[in-house]
Amino acid sequence: MRFMAALLICTVPVFSSGHENLASKVIRIPLNQNEPAVVKVGTRGITTLEFPYKIEALDGYGFSVNPSTEGGDLFQISLNKGTNFLSLKAMREGVEGNLTVVLDGKVFCLFCTEVADPSFVVIFGDSVSNPVSNPRDVFAKSKPASPARLLGFLDKVKAYPTLKVSAPELFRNMQVAEPNSESSVEGVKLTLRRVIRDDSLDSLGFDVELANQSDKDFIYDPESLGVRIGDEVYPEMVSDAGGIVEAGKTLPAFFVVAGTATGDRNDLAVTNKFDIMMRQIAGARDSKESGPQEESADAVPAAQAGSQETAQPVGETGRTSGQSVEANDQRPRKSRVHRRKSTSPPGENYAIQPKKKERGSKASAQAGE
């Protein structure tokens, strides 16, 4: 009696661990005429294959219903006519062979191989019907994200430090990285605090800290924000940035990039090395605060030489720093994005400076007049 009790105690854990792995013995594979399906078969049991259609024909070398005892056959096969399933067993270790199956007038190839850990059941799915079964998923992947969804994603990026504690489920299917990488431009230290990817939107949200370490205000165009990865530039689609960082101040800037310029998916990972892009508006505040009012009207267009965009700090919410707004500020957003990308010099990583020669030549012309 004691021996039996000890035997039960020793064998129960073995069976328990074995049952935990039984789920891996049932395999599901989509049918594919362009690639053979691998079927793992054993020598001590059978592997049953289930197809979505009735088996019309079979052909394969070394497959036999009644294998010979001399060892010439590789696999034993058993099937019933008019059914959609069959069973296989390897005759000896290390054997391999291909089996051709005709289903619904189409030919499929199976590569059968003997292994120590065979499958019990292999269920083949219909490759034609699977994509059509849920067309909403296909449509969602190809449909570009709407501005409203991008704005909602931007709000999550801005509130991430709070939401990750109060509502962590919002970021369950998102990738988050905090590189804290630093760069600088014109006395301003740029720190990339956080990158968040929402794969359903094919979008990345960026949290950037701007620290003005100079004695002059730094003015930039919020709509020029973006990132560069190698030779590829991804402009912002929505942003929340003030457009000005006063001397000695530190302010955040948030923006979202989505897709590519051609409308395709970008599939960017948050672990990429991102270079922050922005266009500085040089001399905009100095021309307004110093000098007569008559010079202000000429100084603002001079800072825009070589660009048709409004050279002023304007955020997505309409915040301005006092500069006049030109009438063409209501141009479509898409055209602005293409102009920002086309005017970005390939060798410049952070800021696009206005052409000083053109501004100087214009000032000289005015002085001559």
C-alpha cells in the first residue's frame, strides 16, 4: 500500500506537466499553393490531417496503406473515400517525403517529416475565405487615421505620465520608449523624452523638451516639427507647441507623425534613432521690438525669403506671439506638408534657417531707395 502511494505521488507531476503541453500538439495551418506545409509525424502514433474540402486525389512516393515489412515504404497512410481527413504514421526514424493533395480542383503540397515530438492533429484553414471573413480588419489597416483620432492620440501622449498610472489599459497595445536623447540648435537643448506608437493608427507621438539656454528668445514654426530617420523625413500631422521659448525657459512640445508622404504605412519602431526637425524663425521678434513701425512690415516678409509659409510662431490651437498673420495662412494643410518636406536641405538635421543673403540684399535695396 505504501508502495502504491509513493508511485502515485511520483507519477502525478509527470502527467500534469505532459497535459500542459498537449495544446501544442494541435496545429492550425492556412492552405497555400505557393509554399508546402510542414507536417510533423511520429513513429509511435498517428497524425491526423483535416482539410476544408473533401480529398479528391492523393499522390506521393513512399506512402502506402499497407506498408511492406522490408522497409521500402516511408509512411503509412489511412483514409476513407469521400472524407476530408487522413492519418499518417512514419515507418522509421528520419524519413521524409512529400505528399500531393488535390482539394476543390487545386493542388497542394505537404512535406512530411519524422520528428521526436510529432503533431497529433493538423487543421488546414481555407486561405481564400480567411481574408474575407473579417473585411473590417483589412479596411482598418488600409484606411488612414482621421484628424480626430490623431488629436485623441496626441492627448494621450501629452497625458502619458498621469494616464499610465490611472488608466494603463489605454497603452496596453502601444509601444513606449523613453530615449531621453539630446541635441541642440541655436542655444536650445532638445531632449526627446518619449516616443509612443499606436499601430492601429500607424502613428508615433513625440514628447520633446525645449530648453533655451541662450539670452535670446527662440522662435520656431510649430507646423515645421517632424523627425528624420536617415534620409527619410516625417512631418507632423498634428501638434501642440507654443512656437516660442523665451530666454532661460524650458517648455514642452508634442506632435504626431502618421504614415508616409505617399500615403503608405511607415511601420516605424519606437527604438529608431530620431532626429528632431524644426524651422527656426530668425529675427522675427527683433524686427518687431527694435526699430520704427514702418520697418516691421518689411522685416516680416524678409524673414520668409525662400518660403511661402507664414514665419511666425502659431500653434495648432491658434496661439500667436504678436506677429501679423498673412492672408494665405488658411491654405490646405496637405500642401503645407509637401512644401515643408521639399524645402528641407538634406544635410540639415534640426533647423531650417532663412537665407540671410536675400534679407540683406533686400535691406540694402530699401536703404538705397
